[in-house]
Amino acid sequence: MAGVGDAVRVRQSGGVQSVVLPRTGLMLSYPRFVLDRPSGAREPVLLQPEVVLEDNPLHPRAAVDVLLSRPVDSRVP
């Protein structure tokens, strides 16, 4: 995995549902499901990529260019 570190949470959720609370009229939104790691581990909270690419807002393609310039690992299928 390659990317900027501390950007993606280990647990992911999806399929947001909403309900309006009858007495207050407030809308409550919550995920329908949560995806966990197969191991069940909750730590670390944020994923750490194997190849850390610095984010440069002045040069949006800088991370892509750095990744493409790296040698290909023959162990990866």
C-alpha cells in the first residue's frame, strides 16, 4: 500500500441510514455496517502505508511521479 500516512481509518463504515426523532424533529444518521480487519485488531486507528508519499498541494502529481519512479518489487504479483 502506498499513500499519505495518517489519512485512512482502520475501521470503515457505509450504507448510511437516517431517521427523524419524533419528539425533537432532529435527524439522526448512522452507518448500516462497519468493516473491521480480519484479525479484529483496532490498533493502530489509522493505517500506515508501506510506502509513504508526501502530499504536495502545489504539485498534485508529485506523489504519483515519486511512486512511478520507484523500482518494481518482483515479489508483488
